[in-house]
Amino acid sequence: MNTQASHVLPPALAQEEAPSAHPTSWLRCAIAACAVSVVLTLSPLAQTASSEVFHGPDGVTGLLYLPMEGTPAPPAVLIVHDTLGLDRRSRSYIARLNAAGIAVLEVELRANPLDGAPEPLPGESEAAELVTRTVAVLTRDPRVNPTRIGGLGFGIGARAVALAPAWDDGHRSFAARLLLYPGCASLAELLSAPQASRATPSPVLILHGGDDPANPPTACGALAAAFGPTESVRRISYEGATYAWDLPQSGGSPATAQPWPRESGTVPAHSCPELAELSAAQAAEFFAAALHGTGRDAEMMPVSFR
């Protein structure tokens, strides 16, 4: 049975049609900080561990972060980045996952050199297959538990995580999946298509902004339902948040335009550091429950701070 639970956080945030264009976006972030401060004070942010270069399939390279605790063969999470490649939005997620005793490997779906043009973006199926092959390489690293690997994706990276097929032997590629603003409407269509390659069921958590035109609540609700009757799916909508609220601001402005996931054009994004810390903390709790088996079902985590 498909177990779905949806939450809207926090209730005090106001809805706006174009949040990145209004000065009240700062007010929304301030209210969000007050609403979730108890979470952040109870779960202090740890420093990100040092990284090492990881060499995956087809020339894919990434950065591997091992927990500083030295836990033998810890579970791991593969982080797959958005269209523009590696950026700073993963730092809080990596730090909190490492603090929870979980190794992290972050990769991008194509090379994005600083001094040249990026490589062509792989198609949906190619990206999903690439993610599965990367996980297969990660499972051969003796420093991680090969049976307890989760997937977290931003934007198009989330789509690749969602669509990653099971391995040839039928085993699931991910023990849990977290999708951040994946372009809900078109992804739901892909998952619902008769020819869709179905991954072996695993817990799913969808995080999106309530004011994100690329991930409206109705479409993300349909995406949760599209995962099928055998998967446990949770969806959290951050009221007032835009696309990529967890992308740190640059150039002195919190407002940016990011590529629309798998569509032409751009989507407005407004950096909100307080919500970024909240989503990173919830991601770590989700994966700790799913990968460590902490005794709480991942789909039943308390997340509503009303």
C-alpha cells in the first residue's frame, strides 16, 4: 500500500505569486527561522569532513566524505547535483549526514569546467542509468555498507535519483530517496507512463517550496501518488519558499534565476538560509531512520512545528 503523508511548513509564512521579487521574502525567512529554531538548536551543525576524489563510471568524478567518527562501513548517501553542477547548497546536507554517521558521495551529471563550456546534459534515461552505475561503483568501496545506500538529488539530480532503475539482479539501487524540487509535474508523468522502468520500492521524501512554479503543491501531490501502491512516500511543502531555497546567495542578492528542471527557461529562486538548515536537518533525520534503522519509520517522522 502506498503510504502518503503531506505537511506544509511553516503555517505562518505568507503566499506570494512572485516571491523572489518581493522584499517580504526576507520577512518570510525570518518567520521561518523562529518557527524552526527549536530544531536547529537541538541539532547543531557539524563541520563538513574532509573530502577525497571519487572516480566513477564513464569518467564521472565526485567528492567522497566519510564520517569523522570512524564508524566501520557506515551507510552512505549519493548526492546528485542540479543542472549547473556542484555548488555550495550541498554543504549543510553533507555536514549533517556525516554527523549522523553517514558517508556522502556528491556527483554532477555532466562536467562543468570553470574555463570552458559544459558538456551536453544527459537525457532522463541516460542520467538515471548513470546514477545506478555510480551507486554500483560505490557499493564496491569497502568503507561503506553496500546494502544501505540512499539517494538525494537537487532539481534534475532528483529526477535521476527517482528514475534510477534496479540493478540487473533485481536489487534496488537505493534504500531510501530524497527528492528536492524535482519538477514534479513532468516527473509524475514519466513515473506514470506504462513503459516506465520501475525501481524496487524504497522510502521516498519529497521536499518543495509552496511558491515554486516548477513544483506546485498539486503537482507534487500527484508525484507522490505516482510512485505506486507499494512505496512509503512523504511530501513536505515549505510555504512561501521558492525553487532552490537552499542555494546560498551570491553577488549580494538572495534572488537568482535557475534552469527549470528539464524544461526550457528559468525558474525564480530566493535563498533562505534558515529553511536550508531545516531541510538539511530533516534530510539527515530521514536517512538516519531509513539507513541506520533507528526504530522510527522514515515516513512517520514528526516535522510539523505548529
